[in-house]
Amino acid sequence: MNPLDVGISVPVNAPDKADTVVVLEMNDQNGQIQADTNRLLQPQFPVETLRAFDGELHGKGLKFGPGKKTDDVVMNWTKPDEFVIWPVRLNEPATYEVFINYLAPETCGGTFTVGLGPQILKGEVKAGGEETVLLGKVTLAPGDFEIKVAAGTVSGDELFRLRRLELKPVAKE
């Protein structure tokens, strides 16, 4: 825990299995609750999933798909200067394997990068369907940073249709 975090303890068994509500009453002198909008990555979780719908789109053409289970994507990725970011933070150092999941119909193609703070992983789109690809491993220091998926080159009608990134913690040696 640090000054940016709040811990909440709840019973193991919910008082009402169908509809239990947790209410937080805040005493703030200004009537404004201040919050850190960066997502906290927690290396003790088995996987951190950064869904495309939770990212910030940067580029005039990028848009979210309709959001159904099969089309929860960022689409229209046609220019190399377009990207998606997730502002995040870590309270402790962590090492992760980084996976990307995307849809790539036959008309998609190109290269991309995934930046995690100062570290950059590179990938090449494999067209033909849905792909989950291990891009590599990164060790990250505590603090605030951005995770950024960016186009390198776009060689098809669009780069791909991004669904999510997955960060899987690597056990400390």
C-alpha cells in the first residue's frame, strides 16, 4: 500500500450471494475525490489483461468495434502514426511475459511495436485469423509509465484488429 491506494477488507462470503453492494463514504474537505487514473499493475495476479476497449486511441482513423464478444477490437488501423496507450503504474519491480491478441483477416498485414515504458518489443502481423503471440519478456521498475501499441508499417488494408495485451508475471528467481 502507498498513498495512492486504498485497501478494502470484505468477508470471504458475501452477505447476499445475488446482490451485495460495497459503499465507501469519503470525507473530503473540497467535495472532490482525487484519484490516480493510472491502472495499478499487480504482479501477484496470474495475468494482467489490458483490453483494447480500455485503451486510449490516438489517430483519426482508429475506432472501437461494436464490442460484442467476437468484435471487441480496435479497428481501422491504416496509418503508421496511430497507436493505443494504457497509462499504468507499478508499486514494485516486476518481470512479465508480454502477449498480444489480435484478429487479422487475410487483408491485414504489417509490423508493430509494444512499448512498456522505455522497453520496446517488436512483432509482425500473421494474417489469417485470431492470433495470440508471445512477444518477449520485460523487467519493469516501479513508477508510472505508458504501455503503447503502435504500428510500424501497414502493408494491408489495415494493420490488424487489436483485442488485448496480456502480461503474465515471471516467477522471481
